[in-house]
Amino acid sequence: MTIKDLKPALVWNIFDQITKVPRPSKKEGKIRQYLLDFAAEHGIAVKTDAVGNVLMSKPATPGHEQAPTLIMQGHMDMVCESNNKDFDFENTPITTIIDGDWVHADGTTLGADNGIGMAASLAVMADDSLVHGPLEALFTVDEETGMTGANNLGADMMNGTILLNLDSEDDAEVYVGCAGGIDTTVEFEYKREMSASDCHWFRVELANLSGGHSGGDIHEGRANSNKLLARFLFGLQKKYPVALAEIDGGNLRNAIPRAAHAVFGVKVAVKEDVVVDFNKFVAEVENEYKATDPEMKLTIGTADKPEFTIDADTSVRLIRSLYACPHGVISMSHDLENLVETSTNLASVKMKPGNIVLITTSQRSSVESRKYDIARQIEALFLLAGAKVTHGDGYPGWAPNMNSPIMKIASDAYEELYGIKPAIKAIHAGLECGLFLTKYPNLDMVSFGPTLRNVHSPSEKMYIPAVDRFWNQLVLIIKKVADMK
């Protein structure tokens, strides 16, 4: 059995097609062409804007022309994480695997975030048996690495007044708010020093951490590979002179980093002590994270002598600040139970041309002032360490409207279908809804979707029964809106 054999057939067949189209963030050309071809094949009106967003339009079924125009919305791009460092996300299709009631990919992110939202929107646009008012389907670019599409959406792209964001990850839940976010990047400029000839060189690696979404999974307390690497190196620096030649960890600002490594040298006389220290470190960390990161793998081995190292002063300041940098939940909401209010993610550490170590962090909060507060705390920390710090433009949160008509319709639809009143929630992740409101302030919006787990990691999976419920809820919402006057 393949995913094309699952029900609802139309949704799963389109999702299968989407998995075969490479779509990294900022490289959405192939998936955009797929959307344009899909519209042409089904006779659907379509247009694009200057940044590459795609909008499809479909007229109402007879008798429902006076209903408000409903927008279905999802994003084209996906987070590209793989257990295989050589996997080519720009050219290689995703391989899907059915495992009981779940679908996952073969060692990579699945791209159900937000491929399943795209598939559902396209299924609605292609299915002429559905009852609906005027419909629009919006597909945005670069949601995962900057929300470029939503931030630069053409002011005349959409005509709808009701928007369904199909980018949430829990069945039986309707989201009416989300956190805002901002990125904080750090640059350490270092001097290259010739490697000492009297050192023993080690390569330490951390791999197979659970990782996950830096918003949706941040409360799980999973290990951060950058933090653990800095912790080990800081411990060594307190005891021995350490010559740091290479450091690397994490990839994407919105993913909890799953792997990291460093190459460093110590005096030959203490090399055995370093191995003992490492073994103690491994025992401590494996015990601390046995529940959240059971597959964690930490190794140390001899490395070839590098040509250059980072100068000692910068190395010390870099490791100290990485170790001190906060990561995880900063505060919980006092308004909504079990909602993370503010968090920060120490996302990546990369050595760049020009003798630069680039550190990427991201901050989120449902309270705008707290978002900027934690970003400035990160700034202050790295300024003390002598680094250069910059902030991105960020994106606004989406304040809940508990009197939203579409919230009631979405809730009633699920309860009518399954006898369960869905939870009304806000999410500690960045949805594009807040940005849409800046240009379309009168939009009435909700977000919902099927159950996904471990998104932004190769462990990403989607619960098959929830996809059917998601589809049925979407169809009934559309029908209920079509009956509005």
C-alpha cells in the first residue's frame, strides 16, 4: 500500500504529487510551476504577485453567489532536514512510508508542514461536487525562513473576508492566535592562528538528537546540540588551554538543533584526561535527556591536525557566550492554560568566509513587548562577549478574537461531525495570519489541520485518521460559509 491508496483519495493523491516536487524555502520555483500547471489542468483562474505567491479563484456553486468569499491558505516551502547529509532537497523527491496509522518519510522531513494544507486546498479547488461560495486558495512562499510571502503579499491579491489557515498540527483543535517572532543573529570575527604542533586533536560529535519545531516543541525540553557542545567545551576551557579549530551546529532558525561538532586541540599530556571528561559528560547528558532524546549519540575521536585555529581570545568569548545563551521556554502565558508565552532558540552556529562565526537565534512571544525584551537580552549577552548583533524585521503575533464568527463555524463543524467540541487555542509558533492582518485588517481567521508530530525534523509524521477528519471538517466549514448571507 502507498499513500495514494489512503482515504480521502483526492487529498492523498495530491499530497503524493507534492512530495515529489522539491520545495526548499526560497527555492519554490518547481512547486510554483506545479501549482500553475494544476490550475491550468483544472481550468482554475490563477495569478501570482511580485514575490511569487500564487492565488487561485473559483466561482460559487449556483445559488451561493452572495456568500462571503472564503480563502484557504497554506505555504509552499518545507523545512529540509535529513539524517543523510548528502540528501539533495533541491532535486530529490521525498519518499513516504506508511507505518501503522502514521505516514513518515524515509530519513527526511515529510513536508506535511505544509504540504497537507496545500493538498487539501487543491482538492477543494478540483472537486466540483462540493457546495461552496466564492473560493480563493492562497499559497505563499518562504514561510519557514522569513515569512517573505506573507510579509510582501500584494495588497490586491485577495478578495476574501474569511481565511482558513491550514497550517496547524493537532486534530480536534481550532487556533485563533499565534506568537510573533524575531531573529537575532550574531557575528564573531576571529583571527586565524597557525595550529600548534604539540597538541593532540579531537573531533567531538553530537548526533541523533530529537530536534523539532522551535515553537511547537520548545516546551518538550529536548536537548539542543549547540548548547550541549558549548557546555562540554566550556568545561574543558576551565581546566585546560583549548585550541578551537572548527565548530558547527544546527541549520534552520525554526528548528531545535539536532547535531553539532567541533575540532579542537589540547596538550598531548592531557589527552587521556579529556577522554575521561568526555565520558563523564556523556553519562550526565544521557541521563538528563533519556526521556526526550533516547537516540542521542555522542562521540569523540582523534582528528587530523588542522592548518589554522580560531584565536584564543575569540574562542574563549565564543564558547562562554554560547554556554550562557538561554534556550527554551522563558515564560508561560497567564491568559491561556499550557501556552508558552515567550521562548528563544539557539538555532545554529556556522563558520563563514571572512573569519566569521555566525550564530542564529530566534525569539517568539504572544506578547509583543516580551518578544523584543528577550531579543534584547540575547543582544546584550553577545555584546558583552564582543560580538556584532543584528535583529531581523520580525513578524507580528495574531491576537485571539473570541467572538470570531468563523471560529464558531469551525468549532461547530467538528462537533457536528464527531461529537467532540474542539479545543480553542493559540499556538506558540509563527503563523502567517498576523501578517495578513496588516494588509487585510478585516479578515476573520482560524487555523486548523490534522495531527502532525516532530515537524522540522526527520522524525516528522502525520496521523492518517486525522487527515480524513481534517478534510471532512474543511468541507463542512466551506458549506456552512456558503449558506451565510
